[in-house]
Amino acid sequence: MFVSLDPISEADFATIKGLGETIWRTHYSTMISLEQIECMLADRYTPEKLRRYLNSATCWMDILRIDDVPAGYCSCAHTAKPGEMKLEQLYLLQEHRRKGLGGFMLRHMENRARSQGLQSIYLQVNKGNRDSIAVYRKFGFTVREEACFDIGGGFVMDDYVMEKRLG
């Protein structure tokens, strides 16, 4: 099995959108309503939103391929707080979970943060997303706070904000 994690290009936009739709509808349907999933999908994967990750020094999106077949993606961005990066997205098709690939992507993002001289990484995760929370804990993330974010359309994200301090 050959695994690669490469920066996205404009040619990957449709693939990222398709992966997002498949992963979100499968993974989040027990945590949030299908209406909220559709609202979030419609907002996140537009070419305008994905284009921000191209040729940027402060935010990145990488696509995970297994034997050249797209299987997931992750993104991160510097925050307004000096020394901090947000892990914005880390998604993997269900059939590839529990194979160490999520950890592979987490280590990749952590290495990127370290190479940029950053001291911490944070993320938001749905409070009901027990499997992902367990993975983040395994990799040294702790809950920094609980927060409810209004995302419009009558929807909220009821999340843990988790953080990992980089040594």
C-alpha cells in the first residue's frame, strides 16, 4: 500500500467535495441532522473556499491518497493568536479508518506546525464524536473548553475545543 499526502490543486476541488459529501453523510448522520450536514457541505466545499488553500503561507489542505486513490484530506491554518495553528479538517473514508491513517495525517500537521515554529495546535470536535475524540486524546490533545458555535441557518456546532501544546 502506497500512501501519499499532497497539497491540493484546483484539479482536486471536485474530489475534495465528493469525499466531504461521502464522509459527512456517513459519519455525522448520527450526531447532527441531515439538514445541518447539507447546509455545512454547501458552505464548505465551494471553489472560492477551497481556493484559499492554494499557494498560501498560512493555510494548507492536503489530500490523502492510497495507491493513488483519494481516501481523505486534512487542512490547517494559522490563527490570529501568535504561535497557534488550527486543525480545521481531518477526514477519512470509513473503510480506511483504524489503519493508522488518521494518525499519519495528525503527525503531518503537527510536523508542519513545528516547522513553522508554532507552539500549539487546536481543533473543534463535535461532543458526540467519541471515536475522533479518542484519537485526538491518544495523540496528546486535551479539552481546552466546551463551546457552542452558531453557524447560521438555525444550526449550531456543540463542540469540544481541544489543544495540543508542542514541546
